[in-house]
Amino acid sequence: MVYPPLSPAKLSRLKAELALAPRAIREDALQEAWVAHLSGDDPISAIRSLRSREYRYRQRKVASLSDDEAVEELSMLLYQEARPSNRGVPGVGRSRRFPVRYDVLNGGEGPGATD
């Protein structure tokens, strides 16, 4: 990834904000940061506003779905967020902090299922 030219302190804050963004929108967040930098705005606040915009969009999307569709969408969102962000380092990432509850979301199937 090519980051906007910022001071080292701001660059580390920008990387931290990108790490908080969902994996699906990280490239979009970096583009928003570039556009904000080139227009003279704060790139970090641009990433924050994109994250909150995306969060509101997902909340509206899930709220408008039927029960079966909502369970499927939530299952996919939880799966995407539960994947470890540091590839190649076992046990590092969000997978332990936010485990996917397969027993609830997948009708008792998967590694978290109880009989």
C-alpha cells in the first residue's frame, strides 16, 4: 500500500485507523485518505467518516432483510471480522477476541457446535 506523505506520528495514526476498518473497505479507506490529503483535508478523519458511513449502511442493510437473510448476512460479517488480520502468525488477530458462534448461526454445524 502506498500511503499519503504524512509525518511519522500521523502516518502511524493513519495505519491504526486502517487496521480498524473492515477488511472489505480497507482499499477504499486508503483511497479516501489520498483524496482527503490531496484536497487539503485530514486523511485520518476521512477514514473515520468512511468507517462510520459503512457501519450505518450495514446496519440499515441487515435491518431490512428477512430473518433468514439477516442470519446469513450476520454470519458472513462475523466470519470476515473473525479472520486473523496477521497472516502467517498463528493465533494473532481478532479470531480469539471475536469467535464465530457456529452453533447459533449455522444451526448447530461447524466447530463450535454442541450436541
